[in-house]
Amino acid sequence: METANFLTWLLFFGLISGIGIGTMIYAYRGKGSIYVLFTEFISTSSSIPSEVEVDFQQGCEAFQQGNYQQAINKFTEVMKNNSTIAEAYHNRGLAFANLRQDDESVENLLRAGELYIEQKNQDAIVILKKNLELLKARKEAGFATGKLKVKS
């Protein structure tokens, strides 16, 4: 009887400890964490159509305030209405990077790069390359120190 009680309590405390440790790892390394790599958003070099201008500006404001998920949502709205605004993809990529969602970040940054090439915007391409290099350096630094990203 005592062995059964002991095993029950051991299982209970093990489960609680596992949940606690898992939650801490998720908050520190997972998609629930914030690691601000980019502090400045990309403003537009061209005029934005009026139907998406408000969402774009709200996305920039949210980014500046550190509300990266809200910024992502606003830039997504911009892209739903006009998928040719490179700066929206670029800013959404930067916001994803600050939320440690590097795969989504790279995907958006590459799409921004394609649009910048179509627009022949060399200055933006230079900035984009620097952003991608910073992402790569962060990823390499994480592997070099043995810190692997926990998938959730």
C-alpha cells in the first residue's frame, strides 16, 4: 500500500515538474519568447495605396511599441489587400524574427527581396541582405553555444 502511494505521489510530482520545465523552455526558447533583433521597421519609399495605408501605419506603430504579433497581423492585412508592397513583407519578416520565428521571418524577407528586385530598389536590397545576415548569425550563435531551438 505504501509503495502504491509513493509511486502515485512520485508520478504526480514528476508530471507537475515536467509541465513546469516544459513551460519555462517554451517561454525562453520557443515561439512564445521575444528576442528583439530588429528595433526599426522599414518605412515605405513609395506611396502606399490609400486602401492599405492605415493598416501599414498601424503595423509600423505596433512594431515600434514592441507589439510584434499585432504588427504581423496588420502587415498581413496589407498583403491581403495588396500583395506587391515589399515593405509589408519586410516588416512582417522583421516582426517574426523578433518573435523567434525565424523560418517565417526568412520566408517573408525573401519575398520582400523578390519584390525589391522587381522594383529595382537597390537600397532596400542592401538592408535586406544585412537583416538576413543578422538572422543567420543569431542562428549560428545558437548552435555554437549548444542552444537549440525547441519546436512547439
